[in-house]
Amino acid sequence: MVDTVIFWVIAAITVIPAFSLIFARKAVYVAMSIVLVMVGLAAAYITLDAPFLGVVQIVVYTGAVMMLFLFVLMLVGVDRREDMKETLTGQRWIALFGAGGLGAFLIAMVARVSLPVAEEPLVGEPDVIAGVLFERYVLVMEVLGFLLITAAVGALVLTHVPRLKPRKTQLEVQRDRVRVGADPVNKVFPGVYARHNALDVPALDPQGEPIEQSVSRVLKVRNQTQEGAHFRARLDDPSRAGGSDAEHSGRGLSDPERLDPDRLDPDRPDPEGSDREEGR
Amino acid sequence: MLDLIWLVIAVPLVSSGILLLAGRRANAWGHWLGVAASASTFVVGFGAFLQMLGMAGEERSHAVHLYSWIPGGDLQLDAGLLVDPLSLTFVLLVSFVGTLIHVYSVAYMEHDPNRRIFFSYLNLFVAAMLLLVLADSYLLLFVGWEGVGLASYLLIGFWNHKPAYATAAKKAFVVNRIGDIGLILAMGLMLASFGGVDFATVADGVSGASTATLTATGLALLLAACGKSAQFPLQSWLGDAMAGPTPVSALIHAATMVTAGVYLIVRSAPVFEGAPDAQLVVAAVGALTLIMGALIGMAKDDIKKALAASTMSQIGYMMLAAGLGPIGYAFAIFHLVTHGFFKAGMFLGAGSVMHGMNDQVDMRRFGALRAAMVTTWVTFGLGWLAILGVPPFSGFWSKDKIIEAAFVGEGVQPWILGGAALVGAGLTAFYMSRLFFMTFHGKARWTDDQHPHESPALMTVPMIILAVGSAFLGLFLAVGDRFAHWLEPVTGHAEHHDPVMPIWLIMTLTLALVALGVWEAWRRYGAADVPTEAPDVSLATVAARNDFFQDSVNRGVFERPGTHLTRTLVYADAAVIDRAVNGGAQGWPKTGEAVRRAQSGQVRSYAATMVVGLVIVVLIVVLGGL
Amino acid sequence: MTFTTPAIEWAPTAPFIVVLGAAALAILVEAIVRTPATRRLVQLILSLVALLAALGLVIVQWAMLKGAGTVVLEGMLTVDRQSLAWQAVLLVSGLLGTLLFAARTRAGEEAFASLGAASPGSTEETLARRKGLQVTEVFPLALFAVGGMMLFTSVTDLIFLFVALEVFSLPLYILVALARRRRLLSHEGALKYFLLGAFSSAVFLFGAALLYGATGTTAFAGVGTGIVGASGLDPIILTGAVFVVVGLLFKLGAVPFHSWTPDAYQGAPTPVTAFMGAATKAAAAAALIRVLYVALHPLAWELSWLIWVTAIASMLLGTVVALVQTEIKRMLAYSSIAHAGFILVALAGLPDQAVWALPFYLFVYGLATLGAFAVITQVRERGEDGTVLGEATRLGQWAGLGRRSPWLAGAMALFLLSFAGIPLTAGFVGKFVAFGAAISEGGWPLVLIAVIASAAAAFFYVRLVVLMFLTDVPEDQEDAIAIDYSPLARVVVIVTAVAIVLLGVVPGPVLAAFENAGVLLIGAAG
Amino acid sequence: MDPINFVILACVLFAIGAAAVLVRRNAIIAFMGVELMLNAANLALVAFSRIHGQVDGQVMAFFVMVVAAAEVVVGLAIIIAVFRARQTISLDEPAELKG
């Protein structure tokens, strides 16, 4: 017999997080809540004399399935908040009465029956499970193998893009760049020639002007960059002698004209861009 | 020979297939193959007929089991043929008239590059029609029924490079589907109540079935018959179907296919015996259509359309007779046979006229063709006399009997039905005479490029043979009630009932009305000048009204309301039937559109449908079960 | 815990092993054979050989079968004549479907995307197309689906049924998403099909769980006896039974569980639609028969409500909505919904005859479906520069097809008439035996509705026939349609058309064979 | 505490999962709802297994997990394919197939 307290605890950690499926705005919250539900279910299995299944539940669901969900959520963009405004007229009511009615109905039906509970149940230890699995259910087991093959093939077919043309050598990349008249050298890295070499700080050109393009756009959108001008002020300070060294060595390498921010980015050929050209 | 009767279906079918597949190679000999196939059916049919004549009356029903079509299960279905006097009558009529028309077509279609295909379709038609009449179950009959439908659509639309013709074929197609639903429904009802659809099972099961079921079955059958036989309210397609080549009109829309409805009603006699209400509706539909067809016939200037209206009207007579029960069955079939001869003859005559007049069909452009086309004039004239019911020509023997039978009964029914039949005879006389006089008499109103000439012998010979039939077949079959006795094993012996009026009075009245009709037609279309443009007889103008006042009783009584009625009918035709046909029935698409909107494309709505559906079905089952 | 090696009768499972094994082998082929063109050929041959071999094995078993059949593993799997008949039906669908999968247009274009993962209109797609890539995985996927369906018809255990359901559903979800043209629609169809399919299989599973709870077993025979023996468990038995049946009705496409049908049919590549339309329905009907006649037979009276309601709803909705469709694949999808209704009519009252009438019905329905969609693959739009584009699926584009290609249009008309159940087509014989089954158990009111629905349904089939033969090609549209010629698709059209006519005119021998299949072996209660 | 209560808990979870499919526009969340429904069925299977004192129900639940894992793979693959083509995983947007 199952302890009442355990039941209620399990009920609480499954049902309450499960409601996030309906109410939570962020998909990641939903996924994490479902992980909790799965853990709760694993606890329920163990309580119900199914220890092996409890462990499998943790491994398969929280460990694999939900992580896969999370992974895909990351892939499509974690940040997306869902607009919870309902667009279909009456859908909420249908959901409330349909799903709610379904649940109420099922509960009413199950509550009406009483089944005698086995006094000495067979506990689902791994060896017991294995015995049943490979006796009566061995064919199902084998057929499941085909199911897994299908799933793997399906995922490959729908998502795998093979290399469609040979990888370009560095020489070819460079040649292409020159051919289209773009900058033959790499984009400057952020933080170079300043006393900071952090990613959120723009590089400075030989004149000490910050190069805006050297910082990732994403950081800019997030307002997580630091102003280059701030560092420039420091650079001009004659009391700091170390700065002139850096300035001197930088001059030879980068030509101000070439680093003109307007020219740099748009003309820069990259493998993607040339593909697109060819594709047309 | 009786056991070989399946040949009459197989031979033309195979021939049709050969013609269709052979391609241009068959251009040289294809038409003769078609003729030979058709002729062979007549030979086999005639052999069977001779064999059956040698049998005693009660033995004259021969079932030919072909094979078990759908074996197994509680409902089994055999493919079998039933040869009895009724089906054999049709076999002879179809194969004989059909063969003549095949011969005629050889010349008529001479210049058509696709003549072999035309003959393929004709053969297909003959095979399907013979299957229709020889089938021993409603189901196999239905196969033939669809087959003649198919062949008929193919033939109506044969010149489908002209859009109007294709439209006509389409209309015939769709209107006939409405009728087909009737037949399907009837079969469904039979399956449900008798457990079978062969004639024998149905006849056995009738005694145990409720009147309501029988009435429903009967009405469904009537709907089917109306579709195929162009009876009210499904008559609209026949006029348009005249777009097909004229031999087609002669074969399908005069002699054979359109009479299938009458065959169906007579064949279903056991069902109708148990359903007097349905029977009365049949008679009423027949009476209504015969008057309506006649009125439409008076208003048409297109020779083929006038003949089509006349066909409608004459089939109305047959329907009326078939609705009268056992006393009428034999006469219905009798009239069907004689009508087959004279109407086919007249259609061929019309075709001959068109052939000589550059495919002109407007009667107002004919006139005085008597001299130019003597053979056509004579043969057409014999058909004309026959349809008028002038003694001793064929129509007299068959139509008069129907009029007499219509007057049998109690209450007002005989007066209404008989009256309609009687008036119809007068109207028939008027419009057929109008047609005849406008075409062959009066002054020539030809256009300049027309040089009427007689048709070649291949065309005139069939016309002559049919004309001989029109003239004497009725007399031959009527003497000693030969035809009625021949059909007796099928239709049953009819008790003789006295009409509500003495027979001599009915006959006199009929002949008087016929004479009046002919005289009036002669006065207006034979003796007087016929304007080449249709006069404006609209009621809206005072001038037209004055015209009506000056005119004779005939015109005052019949034509004015007639014109009005005709126009209303034509309007109803165009407005109601066409719309119903072209747009499908109006209600369904609306419902469909509404339901369709539920399929919104939103997968969440679909899921909602499923959940709600699940809740509903689970509630139904569980609440029902607990 | 002692383990005894289970004694498995392998012989009856040979067809499944051949088909599924060939599928697994074909996956290896994917890895080994690198050239797309060779791979396609190898896959096609492998598929056809496997399916033919399986069909041969089925026939051999049919001929050698003594007694009622074999129960494998205490009622997990039952191979009797019924199961063999269904397997044969599915294998024929699979064979014809595979031919359609391999069919290519004159320009060498197949129905599937050249690279499934490339999003429509992207560079990858163009590159893949230019490199002649092909998703040859469609062949093993189809084999998996056929194998899963064959299992679906033969398993006699609810949980195995669930597994088989997924084995044949997953490949279909993937196949639906792989259309070469109109990829967005294809994706949409796949997404909807998948989501609703997963939803319905969850419903099925929950029902199975409830039945297991009430009876302590999931073997059909055991559930049947358990239901009779159980007392006071009616609420969960009935609920479980309805849930299980609803899961199957979803696959059958019956109202109100039909919503996926039109969208998936339209979105899927036409060969997949053909295969899916023919085979899924057959598999679902087969499972429905086994579940209803063996496991849930004691609930026949209660479930008759469900069957009546869904049958009527399916016939009416399918017919009425098909009347207003303007897209040919959608029209056929709605027609398939109406056919789901007809199938349910045969099951009203669980007559004995339905057990053999339905395999025949679905056999001929499948043939006509495959044929009709094979025709659709060949009617193509033509671009302004004369290149042949995708399928012309708007009804208006079919106007005057009879003049463009009389034989193709004639075949299409034949298939439509078979759907409509016009005599001398196989569809008529199928309807006749199916409705006859219902009448034998007093279901005549349902049959009457079915007859009326068939007659009304004939309208939209005939509307297309009229459009093809009696309507002119619209002005200035003469060059808008191209009839593409694909030998493989033609083979499918010819085979199905001939079969439809033969089965319509002389169905006797085939019907007799199916009649032998009208016995269900009820395995030992596990 | 009667294990049947776990079945009732399963019913609640099943209904919540179903509701999620109806109200959530995010395809992944709706799909998680389906997963929850499968898990609810599993819970019911295990609970019934306990009631009957067998392990068959547990084996079934085990199978369901495998099936669910395979289903998740295919489902997410389809969702990714849709996302690549449309840049959205909203269920409301792909709604061109209708009528």
C-alpha cells in the first residue's frame, strides 16, 4: 500500500508543474517544468513497485527526451516569448470544456470502479522485467528496433544537409575575395590595440578611433558593448607611454582607408554569399 | 436460339470495341462492320422470336443464366438474362429500327472523318439498350441504363467541337443523373425490403411488403423513368439533345432509349400493383407531360425540336397507359412499338430534309418541299398520318386504345385523364400538321443557297421500310388483339372494363378533334403564307391581343394560353432546371461551404474537433451503456 | 526468476521479416551505395523484390495453411486467413505505391524533394537539385510503413498494436513532408498529420491502459473474456473501448476524427497520398475488425452507437464537403472520408459477412485510389516557357482533359465511377458485399443512408467526369496543361484500371478467395 | 492509499496534456502536451500493473517510452524542417491547407 503523503507529494510535483504547459509564457520554463513532472512520475513508478521503470523514466525522459526538447528550443530561439492572446474564437472555451470535460469524465469513470489490489505484487526489478520482456514481448522488442531505425532515418532525412560541394581551401577563399574586390584581410578583432582585449570593446584603428564593426552585432543589440571613445581618451593621455608603442606597431598593419567602416562589411565575400551567387 | 440471346449484347459490344481501337485503319470498312453487328442482333432476336412463338403461353419466359456475378454473402447476385415476350418485343424493335438507322447513317455521316467512331458509339448503344431490356434484375438493367446514357451522351456530343452541343450533352448527362438516383434509391429500397433486386425476387416479395415501402419504391422508379423518358419535371434535356446527329435522334430520342422509362414501369408492374398511389402519380405525370409536350411542340420552329416535343408528348401517352395498370400495359407497349416506327421514320425524314437543305432546321425556311423530295414527302406523310391516329394507320390502333383506357375508372379520375388524352390528340393533330405543312406545303421560303434534292437510296430505303411499318404494323398487330395476347404472359390478362363514355363516342370525338386540328393547321400554315420570322405574339402588346381575338377558337383557346404556358415552361426550364443542374442543387453547396469553413486550416481547431468529438462519442456510448 | 526461451513460430512471421528486414537492409544500402542514380535503382529493385517475395510467401502460406491459422507467442500475433488476406492487400498497395514512388516525369523529376532537409527556395535546394541528389530513403521508409501495416493487421495484443501503429505512422509522417514542389504545404501537412496522429495514438494508448486495468491483460482474446468476466468495471471498460476504437477511427479517417485527412492528402507528395490513402485505410479497417470482433465483441451493442453515429457523420460530411471542393486531391480526401463512413456501415451490428467483405472493399478501394492518384501525377501545369511544372490539381484545369488525353481521362473516369459504385466497376461489387453485410444484421436504415450518400456522392465524381469529357478546354488555356508520361505511373494506371474492370465484371473467383478469409482465429487467452 | 488514485492522477495529467495541444500555439509546447498524455497513459499502466500484481504493465510502459522517444525524434525533426522554411514554430501560421 502506498503512503498517502507520498502520493500527495507526487501529485503536487506532477500536476502543478504540468499546468505550466497551459500557462507559462516561455517555452524553456515549460520544458523545465515538464522535467520536474517526469521526475515526479519516476517517483510514482518507484512507489508503485516499479523501480526499474522509475530509473528508466529518469534516464529516458529527463535525460534524453526533455533534453532533446530543450535543445530544439535553443535551436529555434530561446528568447521567444509566446503571445498568449488567443487568435481562434472560442478556442479557449472549447479547450476548457473539451479537455476539462474529458478529464472530469475520466476521473468520474475511474472513481466509480474499485479493483482489488494484489497483496504481494511482483516487483519490477530489472531481472524480472527482462524475463517478461524477452519471453512474451520479445517480438515487440524486435519490432521496436525497426521503429528506432525509422526515427533515426527520419531525423536525418528531414534535418541533415550533406556537404554539397567540396570545402574551399584557404587559397580559394582568398582568391575569391580578391576577385570581387573585397578586403583581402580578416575583419579586425574586438579589443585589439586597446588595453582591453575583451569581446565587448571595439578595436581601435591606428588613429585610435574605435572600429564599430569589430564588435558583434548581437552584443550591440543587447546593449552590452562598451564605448571605444572611452578608451581612446585614455590612449591620448601623454602620461601613458605604453600606448605609443601599440600605436606605432599598429600603423604599419592597418590602412585607415581599408578599415573604412562603410566598406568593410557589405563587400566582404563569405562562403555563404558566394554560394548564393552560384545558386542563382 | 433463346440460349444464344447473349450474343445480341456481345456482338455489338465487341464490334464497338474493335471500331474504337482500330483507328483510322477502320475508316474504309468500319461502318459496314457496325451495320453487320446490328443486323446480326436482329437475326438472333428474330430466331428467338420464332422459337418462342412455338411455345405455349406460360412457357414463354426463358431465363438465361450467364454467371454468378457476385457470389457469396447473404445477398447474391447473378448476371442473367430474361427472355420473355416483353423483352423480345424490345429486342426486335431495337435491333430492327437500329439496323435501319445504321444503314441510314452510312450515307448520312459519309462526310464525317470520324464515322467509324460514330458507328462504334451506335453499336455500344445497341448493346447497352439490349442489355437494358434483357436484364433479369434491376441491377443489370441499371448497367444497361447507364450504358445507354453513356452512349447517348457520347452521341449527342459527337460534334462536340461546337460548344452548344457539348452543353447539350452535359445537360442530358446531369439531368439523367437525377433520374439515376431514383433507380439507385429504388434498388436500395428493394434490397432492404425484399433482399434482392432481380425481377423474380421483387415479384415474390411484393405481397409481404408494406404499401408505404412499395409506394416509395414506385415513386423512386418513376423518378428514374422520368429522367430517362424526358417526362415532367425532368423533360428539359430532350429538346437540347437534338444537337446530336439526326440518326441519333431517330434511334435514341424517338425509338428506343427514351422509351426505357416506359419499359421500366411496365417491368415493375408487381411493385405498382401494390402501390395504387404511385400508379396514379405515373398516370398523372403521363397526362401532364402529354399536354405539355404538345403545347411545346406548337411553339417550336426548329423541326427537330418540334419532333422532340412530340416524342415527349407521345411518351406521355405511354406513361399514362402504363399508369392505368394491367388494362394499359399492353397498349403502352403497343404504342411504344408503333411510335418507334413512325417517329423514327419522321426523324429520318427530317434528317433527309436537312440533308437536302444544307442542315437548315428552321421550318419557317422550308415550304413546298413536296416536289423536290417526293420520297421523303410520302414517307413522312405516312408517319404523319400514323401519329395523327387516322385509321387505318398504326397510330390509330395504339393511341385510340390508350384514350379509351384512360376513360376507364371511377370518380373524376377518368374524366381528367381521358380528357387530357383526348385533348392531346387534337393538339397533336395541330402541331404535327403544322410541321408537315410548313415543311412540305405552302410556298418555298428557302434561302438563296439552298437547292433541295432527294437523298441517296441508302437513306431513303430505311425511310420507306419504316413508313411501311408506320402504315400497316398497327393494323397487323391489332387484328385479333395479337399483340395483347403476345404480351399476356408478362402483363397479365386484363379484364375488360367499360369506359365512362361509349367507345364510339370517344372515337368520334377523337377523330373530330384530330380533323379540327389538321384543318386549323392547314388554314394557317398550308394555305396561308408563313412569315419567315416568328411573329411576336407576346401578350404585352395590344396588337398581339387583337390578333388573338380575331383568330379561331383553336387559337383563342389553345395557342394563347399555350404560348403563355410554353413560355412559362421554357422560362422555368431555363431558370429553375438549368440553375439546379448547373449549380448542383442549391442547398447542398451552402451546407458544404458552411462545413468547409470548419476545416479552417488551424491544427488546433482540428485537435479541438477531435477532443470534442471524443467527449461526445464517449458520452454517447457510456451513458447509453451504463 | 527463471527464464525460458520463448518458442516462436517463425514461419508465419516470414512476410513481416522479409519486408522489415529488407527495409533495414535498404538503410544499409543508403550508406554503401554513394551514387544517387545507382542507389535509386538498387532501392527500387530491393523494394520490389522484397514486396513480391513477401507476397509470394503470403500466397504460399495461404495455400499451405491447415486449420484456422497460427497463434504466435501466446496471442501476440495471429496469422490466419484473415490476416493473410489483409497482408496481400497491403502488399499489392505497397507494390503499386512503390512504382509510383519511383515514377519520374519526362524531365526526370521525381515526386520527392532532392534534399529533404533543404528549406524550400534555398541555395542548398538548388545545389542538391543540380547535383542530382535524391531522397532514396523514401523506399525503405515505405517498406517500414508496409511492414508496420502488415503487423497492424495481424497483431492481437493492444500494446503490440500500439507499437505497430507507430511503426507504420512514423514513416508516413516523414514521407508526407518530402514533396518536391509546394514544400511549405507539404511541411504543413506533415506537421498537422504528425501532431494529430500523436494525439490520437495517445488517446489509443490511454484506452489500452484502461482496458488493461480492467482485464489484467492486453491480448485481444484475454480482453474479450476479461470483459465478460469483469463485474462493476463497466465505466472503465467502456471508456477504454471507446478510446481504443477512436484511435483506430482516426487512422480510418472517420468523422469527427477526420480533420487531418484533407490537409495531409493535399500536402503530401501525390505518390505518398496514393499509398497512404489506399494502405492506411486498409490497415485501420483490419485492426478495427480484429479489435471489434475479438477484444470488444462483448460490447457490440454499446459500441454500435459509436459506429452508427460516426458512420452517418462521415458519409454526410464527406459527401457534402466534397461537393464544394475545387482541389482534386482534397476532393478525393473528402471522398475517402465518405468511404470511411461506408466501411463503418459494413461494421454496423458486427455481421459475420463484414469480416470478408471489408478486405475486398478495401482492396478495390485501394486499387482505385492508387489509380486515381497515379493519373493525378501525370496531369501537369505548363509554364509560359513550355516547361512542365507541378501537378495541376485545381478542378478547372482538368476541363477538357478527355480531349487532351482520352485514355488517361477515361481511366480516371473509371476510377471515379468505381468510387461512386457504378455497376460493372469493382467499387460496386465492394459496396454491394459491404452493404449486404450490414443488411444481414438489420442495419438497413444505415444502408439506406449509405445508398443515398453514394448517389449524392456520385454527383461530385460525375462532376469531374463531365469536366473532363463534356467541357471545352478554356480559351487561351490550351497550352496550360501538359500530360506527362511516366512509364511506371502508366503501369500503375493500366494495372489498376484492368483490375477494376475485371473485378467489376467477374469478381467471382476473387470474392470466393476473400470469403475464405472470413474467419477470425481467436487465440488462446494470454 | 489505493493505487487507483494514481490512475486518477493520470487522468488529470492526460487532460492537461490535451488542453495544452488545444491552447498552445508553440508547436514544441503542444508536442510536449502530447508527451504528457503518453506519460499519463504510462502512469496508468504502471498503476494497473501494481493493482494486478504483474509486471506486464511495466513492460508496456517501457515500450511506450521507446516509442515516445522515437516519436519525439521524428516530431522534432518535422518541427525543425518547418522552422527552417518559415522561421516560426507557431502552429497558427501554417494554415494554407484548408477548406
